[in-house]
Amino acid sequence: MIRFKVRKMLHASSGPMLLSVEEEVSEGEFVALYGPSGAGKTTLLRMIAGLTAPDEGTVSAGAECWYDSRSRVNLATRRRELGFVFQDYALFPHMTVRGNLEYAAGSRDRSAVADELLGMTDLRELADRFPGALSGGQQQRVALARALVRKPKLLLLDEPLSALDRAARVKLQDELLELHARFRMTVIMVSHDVAEICRLAGRVLSLEAGAVVHRGVPSDLFAASSGGAFTIEGEISALVKTGAGGILVSVVAGANIVRVEVTEKEGSDLRVGKRVAVTSELLNSRIVKL
């Protein structure tokens, strides 16, 4: 369980803003932080990581206190059992892919974990290359693998896929889901992409002006907060014919399942496992083939 109750005065573009958030994140949960730029999402991640000190409050992981302003406890980032993936990758340019992982591992007894992660993130053939010789998607895989090499309790992601093209984003989303399931870690991710949040996260916290204004299941939250209009991407998990001559299509997007009824003609070329987008506008939903 990750618990944080933090307050910090920020200087936003519109003037002074108080960032004040109190939340609990269960072990193994995947939570997304959503909201406009300047709402305090990245600063909140940095306070949890120990990269920015709150003005007051507490941060804890299970029974371990990471930060307590009253007791003057402020555990250094390197002593907090977490991994952090930045949007700009932050790789060591003078180290190979394997070198980046082994340096992060800090000891030889984690070399087996590094090898496992190289395999899971499709990086084995690139292990001896330097970051400058890699594509953006490949560099992001290295950053993700490096963050996980110590098997942290908590993984913090700050818009890790925003600079990638759609194909690379989808592939990295698949790998994130696989890694989350494999390591059973707790994840808190900042993202502006509604489809990405719906696919990856089981819960979303929507921030505005330094405060959580909405929280809940992504598909429900975005449908309610956007007047019923949202789009998510996922894979078809089931096709069931209905008594009315239609087909009920179940689409899995991360921890969420969205169901849409289509006509037999509309569903004639749909298959289980096919990637589709579900677009909802008010009371009407439709399947868009990708």
C-alpha cells in the first residue's frame, strides 16, 4: 500500500497554486493521473519519488515511512523501493543497453533479472548498442527495463510514451501490461491520452488546479466527465449474438471491458483478438476497425 498526504505551494502560469492530495494506492494497482498541464501531476510524482520535497505531509510504502514533515524524515530517492521513467528517457549515453541495466542493478546478483528484462522488452539483440544508436521506442524500452531491474515496489511513469508514434506506443503499452502482470508491481502513471489510460489503468485520478476532482474506473470517469464522449483502444475478447439479431462485442482495454452492440453486417469481419477502437458519443457507441 502506497499512502501519501502532501501539500506544496506551486507557482503556476495563472499564479500561486496549492497542490494538496491525499490518496492510497493498493499493492499491485495501476493508477493513472490525468488532467491539464500545470495541474500538479508531475510534481506529485516527484514528491512520491523524493525528487521534490513537499511543504508538509507524509509519504509511506507499507510500514516504511519515506517522508514525514513533522518527524523530519525524508528518505533519499535511492533508498525508496521505486523505479521512475521520465519522458526524456534519461539514459546514460556512454553506457550500452546492458551497461545501463547493470549499473542500475548495482550488484551482480541481479544480472539474471537484467537478462530476463532484456528478453521481455525485446532488447537482447541490442544489448551492446549505445542509446544514441537506438530509436525512441527502443530507448524507452531500455528506460523501462532499467527502472524495473531492482524489482521495485512502485513504478512511477511520467508520460513515458508521449513522444512515440502510434505503432510504438501500442507495442510499449502491451509490454507495460505484461511487465505489470509479471512483476505484480504498483504503478502510478501520468498521461494525457484517454485511450492509453483506459487500456492500462484500473483507476484514474483527475487533477485540476492541484486537487483531485474526480476518481474512478477510467471508462466510467471519462464517459461522465466528457458528456458521454470518449474513445479507447483494445482487443476484442468475445463476440456474442443477441436475440435482436445483433452482435455484442466485448473489448478489453487494460483492466477495463467495454461492451458494444453492433449489427451483424457491422460485425461481419470482427474477430476475437482484433484491435479496434470504441468511440462513445452520448448514448451511442460504435466500433472503429484499426
